[in-house]
Amino acid sequence: MQQIETKALIIKGTNYGESDRIMVLITEDLGNIKGIAKGARKSLKRFGGALEPFTLTKLLIKEGKGELCYINDAKVVNTFKSIKSDIEKISYGSYILELADALSVEDNDPVSETNKVFFALLLSSLEKLDSSKEPQVVVREFEIRVLSLTGYMPSLVECTSCGNNIFHAKGKSEVFHETAFSQSRGGVVCEGCRGHEKSAFDFVSPGTLKTLSNVLSGRVSFTKHALDESGVLLGRFISQHIGKRLKSLDFIEHMKGI
């Protein structure tokens, strides 16, 4: 890889040696990468605060040895001050970054549209979180959009067993058949396919399913119940499909006193 200039969002960093930092980044052009910033802890002129989490930076990157590239220069573009000054936004922002890190991949093609779309989604979600008075709504929207983009989207309307729509029209109204959500099957299961088995499912209210299914169309209005119920549901679903529970969820639950 030749030296390339790209925008990046800082996910996390760890100290290395006497003065270096190893960074995890999601970039606009290369996807999820790791880089080493030589002398970052001593060279404030070169890096300043450009390598802190919740920072949009413009980086100069060059291919290195192994899995690490070299971060030769970094300039701050946006520091998301509102997020950094609010403990609630920090907790939800940390979850967004951790989830993005878990679902994004490295792609060395600098013209990859997937990289650009993923980066744009993450950036717009942090911008919304920075200005929003409803951080949980921003998180729910990000979860649904990033799951859809990466191919992990659960089935929220069609039964994962028989394929039937769980909402059946009757005149001008809709009759909702009791449904359950299966983490292992990846979505809702209608009453007929579930039978009398209950222990393997999370039961979901129709309002929550309707709200989540409308996120991609942009027609979203969350009730408190839908926010809370969908948070538990999607948290379990994501943990199931990425094979681990994200650490930031523990911080959120601690903050909320759960």
C-alpha cells in the first residue's frame, strides 16, 4: 500500500513502548485497520488530540510490517465535544464505536463503496449523538442500519420458519398474531411455528417490532417501552451473532442502575 490520506474515526488506542500508540481505526477508504503512531505520546505537535476516541481525524497512513500500518500524521477534524462532556452520551457512543469495530472489516481497496458507506453511517450516527437529546434513539437507529448494511439484519416481519408475514391485514386494521423472537434463528417466529414451546424465545410486543421495522424507511417514533424492549432484544441478538457480549453494554447497564 502506498502512502494514503484518509479520514478516520478513532475507536481505541493502547500505549506501546516508551512513546508509541497502537490505534484501532475505522477509515473512509480502508475499513477497519490497526496502526502505530511512532512517538505519539511525546509529539504533541504531530498528533495533539487527534488520536483520542470520539475524534474524526485526517490521517496520513503508510503500509507497515505485519498487520500494523504507520500513522505518519494526524489532524483533528471534529472532536464531538457534546459527547465527551456527557456521561450518558459517552456510554452510548462507546457502544456505537465497539459495535462498529466488531462488524467492520479491513478492505485495502481505496475505492471500496462498502468502506465509504460504513464510514458515513458511523460518522452520521456520532454527529446525531453529539447533537441529540435522545441518545437511545440514535443507538437503536444505528443498530438496525449497521445490521442491515453488514447482512446481519434480523427478520422483524416475516416468520423465520414459514415465511408468512406476522401482521395480517383485516379490513383497515391489522391483526397481530402472538409472536416470539428467536436469537438462534435470527428473527421472529409466528405462533403456529412456535407451537407450545416458550423457553427458547424472547416475546416481543407488536409496537416494538413495528417501530424497528420502520427504522430503515425513516418513519421512526420510539415509545419508552419500545426503546427499552428493543435494547434488550437487539443486545442479545448482536451478542449471539458476533459471538461475544460487548463490554460497553455492561457500562450502560451500570449507568442506568440495572
